[in-house]
Amino acid sequence: FVVFAKRVDPMEARLRVFCMTDDKEDKTLEHQEHFTEVAKSRDVEVLEGKTQYMEFAGNLVPVLKSGEQLQLPFRAFKENRVPFTARIKDPDAADMVGRIMFMSEPKVAKGEPPQTPICTLNILLPDKISPEAAHSELDLLELSKNYSFLRDGGISRPDTIHRATIRLTDIANLLDKDWEKLAEEMNVSPGDVEIIKSEHPNKPALQAAAMFKIWQANGNKAT
């Protein structure tokens, strides 16, 4: 398990938890978005298709609906990532460390025997505060630039390729909710799609713009 964090104000941070099957955390989207790796577990055994459940202690609490528990389903060779927001319980506490405990089963009711965690990670948020800008489509992608696309009604084929210069702002606005279908064609991972949806809820144009940003960052892997 690997945990990344970005502190957006003195009391709040964005966290992303991974269950990784390799040592490629330095190549994740989080490094492009100025997150800091704050914790990494030893190697642990996680079974294919098995869901891990997270419980919290210490001076860090996730922002969740009442009764909700963060879950991390594991799929081999996929990006197993959970994004969430957390807040500091007590800014004046002597111990600022939070703890994430990874469990194999959902949280038990009070009075029942406690579970033994798969592992426990201590989380200390970065000192640096990185306020989240009020993103516009222009900010997200420098959409004043023009980009050449090869297309034949959506997906390029060697036999019928037409070159067109299109403003990404126009595409983002026109895609509406269809941006998710395009994300799949452009090899943007399902994990990144879920993060985009959580960070720009009910704003399909901004979601599409953020998807293009990730596609650009993928460089030579871009479709």
C-alpha cells in the first residue's frame, strides 16, 4: 500500500491510497499533480478480487457520509486507487500523526472482537500547503493552443485518416457526458476517470478538460 497526500489548507488534505503490484509509484499521476508520498507499507498479500477496508485513528479523519467506509477493491494489473479528502481533528494536538488500518473485512460493531489489521500506516501530512486553484478549462489545459488530431469520426484507421486542427475547449464543451467513452479510447485509466469525476462533480466540460490534461501527460502512450 502507498499513500500520497497534498495539503490544500491547514486543516484539510487530499489523499490517494494505492494498492500497487510493482514499484512504479514514481510514475503515477500524483507526482504530476504535486502530491507527496507520505507512507508505504511492507509487501503484503492481497487476493485478486478481494476488497480491503480502511479504518482511521489518530489526528486524521476522512470526510465521508455517515456510516460510509472507504474500500479498496483489488484487481491485478489495474490501478487500484482510492481518492478522498481528510481533515485534521485537532490542530493543537501534541501528536499530529494519523493512522490508516487496512482490514480484510468491514468495520465490526461495537462490542464485537476487533479485527487484526493487514497493516497499519502512520500518516503525517506535508507541511507545505498547495491551495487548489479555481480551475478553468483554460487553466487546466492551456487550451489557447491548437492541437492536431487524426480522426475518422472518432477512432483513427490507417486507411481513412483526416487531419484537422481543433481547439480542445470546443471538444470539451461538445463532449458533455460522452467524455468517459473517449477517455477509454484514449487509454485514460478507469482510476483517473474516477478521480476526475470526484474532483469536478456535475461539470462535464471541466471533466473532459481534465481528461485531456491526463492524456497529454501520458505522452508517447497517448492515442
